[in-house]
Amino acid sequence: FHTPAGWVAMFAQRYMHEFGATTLDFGRISVASRAYAAKNPAAFFHQKPITLDDHQASRWICEPLRLLDCCQESDGAVAMVITSRERAKDLKTKPVYILGAAQGIASGQQIMTSYYRPDITALPEMNLVARQLYAQSGLTAADIQTAVIYDHFTPFVLPQLEAFGFCARGEAKDFIRAGEHASGGRLPINTHGGQLGEAYIHGMNGIAEAVRQVRGAAVNQVDSVRNVLVTAGTGVPTSGLILGAEPHVR
């Protein structure tokens, strides 16, 4: 337990034991991210898709994590302009509205080693963020067309999908097996390639992708996007955003 991969592997093993997820499910997340990245000229892995066989053949880092379950080290930068709704109306670029912004920490939180909780298969801090975001925005999971799910390691994508109500507890594996997270699925995620495929810039590049999706300017554009969820780091005190095409009116 000297590295983040080792810490995440501990949680992943327990999640697999409880809910029947497998390394193939983790691989399906990686494959979808790399497929998006392959079409993204800004991505580290542009034109470098992988197959599920590639994932399964990649070397162990810390079981059950393979090399292709882990994000790469990246150099990069992201800039954003945040202003008032009134001023945004006068700008040339289509504004994107912040409909919800929340932070969360849960009991027993110990950075990425919260092993002494009664249950280490969930992310209670992300559950808290989800409740706050939906309460602030007045939206539900059904109102989200695409999401940027923090994917520094593939296993933590599954409990995040559950925390935000895109699938029931323990059923994220079925959501992934059905391809609902991939192109053409019910909830395409990480359409820029995510941190696994575009770059690991601590999720800031994910916020930029959410803005592009709302504006209709993404390389891998999802149809009819109105609202996008963005989540932040997992295994740590965390946060999230919901960005939308229209200002929220309660």
C-alpha cells in the first residue's frame, strides 16, 4: 500500500467480491475511454484505440488493476472564464451555466485509504455530493445526457455511477456490460477520452469537455445535450458540478 494504485486495488477487490464485477468490466471502461481519445486530436492517446484483449494482456500493476486501468502522467493546462450571468449574455461565445456545485467529505475519510469504514465498496462522500447537486439544480439522473466521471483508475467509475443514480447499487457492472457508458449508450461518459485517454490533469480537462458538450462543440459530440455532470477525485474529499445550457429557474 505505497501507491494510489495499491490503495484503489483494495477497494476494487472488495467491490468485485460483493457485486460480481470482474476485470473485464474495468477493461470495458478503459476501452470506451480510449475509443473516444482516439478521435480527439488533443488526447495523449489520439489514434491509439485499444481492445478488451489489449486490456487483459496489459501487465499487472496491483491486482486487480492492470496497466490499462491506470491514468498516465501528463503535462498540460486548462483555463476557464467564469463570470456573471448578466455579463455572459454580451459575450460572443455561448455561455454555459453552473447549475450546481458541491463538495463533500464523509466519516472515516482518510485520503485514499479509508479502510476502516464498515463498507469500502461505496463512496459516501460522492453520495453526499450527488444529493447536494440534485437538490441545488432541481435535476435528477434522468436529466443528464452525458457525464464526465473521474477516472484516474477504472474501478472507481462504477460506484460513482451508482452514487448519482444512473444505476442501482451493485448494478454498475451491468450498465457497463450493456455499453451504456460508450458511444451510442444511454449515458456516454468521458467523451474526450477521460483521464485514461486524453490526459490526467486532475479533472480540469473534464470540466472543459463538459463545456464543449453543452455548447455542441465537442469532438465526440453527444446529441441534444442540455445538462452535463462532472465529478472530481475519488477516494478523497470530493466535489462535483452540473453544467447546463439554460440558467436554472426553480
